[in-house]
Amino acid sequence: MVRTLFKDASVVDGTGVEPFMGEVLVEQGRITHVGAQGTALASCVEVVDVEGLCLSPGFIDVHSHGDNAPLCTEPDIIKVLQGVTTEVVGNCGASLAPRDECGYLDDLIRRTFKTSVSDRLTTGDLFAEFEKGRFVTNMVPLVGLGVVRALSCGMGDGAPTRDQLSEMVSLVVEACASGCFGASTGLVYAPGLYATERELSDILAAMPSGSIYATHVRDEGLRVFESVAEAIRIAWGSSLDLSCGAWGGLSGDRCRCWCAFLLLGVVVLPEVSRVVCRVPLPRGCFRVGWMGLCWSGRCGQGGELGECGLDEGCPAGVSGRA
């Protein structure tokens, strides 16, 4: 058995306690011990002296567009160099699959992701291609409802027919069955901006309980309250986790920013499984909430990314799709 003991580390375990000098034992790629110096009971270990450097859980990028990373010819290491070990991809209604040979969709995907995957691709096909590639971080894929709508209805503003809506539902069900953790919308981009609340609610209702609904809200400026309220209505009463993001237009408006944040926290929490907010602060930084997709695997908690726990029995390092 491969055992590695990281000692003399300033351990930030993500539970909110102050950093402490300690050690972390990893066996067969999994964390089996986190504690004070000299408390690990293990023999035949490789010892790595961290010499006071900080040791923490890998960060989770809850809004990434690195969908094509496993398809790159060289390992895409930019995220792990920043401490990110898990990425939620397929955001803003845009994902690499599903797709067909339609020129507008093909051009959109190629320009967005700079990749050359097959012209006709189901979500399952895409993941099979991923497995042949180079995973550097864990991936939490979402299916983009903008891509789904373009595939079924084109890029126009018309309401979907019953058959088109049924096709969209089938594509999302297939995507979730293939491994997607949920779906995303970009309601400021065509064709997502033409989607109605009823349309989105009908599609999301077909997803498994506990799936993620991540939305780039319809308006991140003066109508942000209406946009947040729309996201709430779409997810209201569901068993989905609502991720409400991309409020860049509010970066200089502290009052509206935090009022919208409180609207989500106070109104939604009783009705929606969890809420994740990416709220721009006045200084231009982002406060990033987490989705429970963390090393500890604890779900149903809210708060800062720092609440992700460095717990015993949790995976160490990265390997592929989460």
C-alpha cells in the first residue's frame, strides 16, 4: 500500500478553525488522517516535509468554461497551479454536447471552446472522448440548455412546439443519465434569452433530485431583482440546487448586490435544496459559495468555499470526472 505523510504543514482544513501545524496521511490516494504532529499511526510511509507551507483542500471553481480541457493536446495545468482541483463546466447554457451538424451550433461551439470534436455528438459520446484524453482536474459537467434549445428549436425566438419541448427534455435526461450533474442557462445570450420560465421549469422537472441548476441571470444590472426572482420561480418547490451567478454589473453597487444576496438566502433556502451565489464585491473580487461538491462530500450546507472540509476518508488529488 502506498502511504504518504505530509508533515510540518500549516493545515487549513476548511472547517473554519484557525490553521494549525499538523500532518496529513494519504493512503492509496485517499486522506486517512488529519491531525497534530506525531499523531499518525502508520508504517512504511513516504514522508514529505512541507516545512511550514500551507496545506488545504483543493479549491472548487464553481463557474468554469474549461470544458475542452481533457481534449487539449497538452495537459492544461493552469487551474491546478492556482490550487483548483475541481471545475464545474458547461455553464451559461453552453456545453460541448449535445450537438449535431447544424452550422450555427457547430460554429458557436468551436469559437467558444476552441476544439475539434465530432460534428454529431451525444453527451455520452463526449464523455467517452474525455476518457481518452487528459484529465488534470476533476470535472463536474452541466448540460447547457442554450445548446439544447439551439439543437431542438434553432436560434430563433419562437416558443418551442410540444415535440420540440419533448426533444429538449429527452436530451437533458440523456445528459444526466450519462453523467451530467445538472443543467445551466445563459439567459442573456441567444438562444437562451428566448426561453420562458414555463419552458425551463418543464425541462428542469425531468432532472434527478439533487441536480444543479446554474443560471447566468437574465439581467445583472438594474433588473437584477427581477432576474433573481425569476431564477427562484424556476427552481421553486423543486429538489434542485440553485446556482445563481454572473452579477458582474453590480460590482460597484454594494447595496443592490447584498440585497440580492439576502433575497436568495432568506427567500430560497426553505424551498430549494441549496443556493450558491457568486456575488461581486465593491472591490471587484468574488465571494464564491460552494455546492457541496467538496472533499468532505458533505452536502446541504451553505457558506464560503472555505467550509469544504479536509476530512478523513476523502479523495486526495485529482483524477477525472467527479
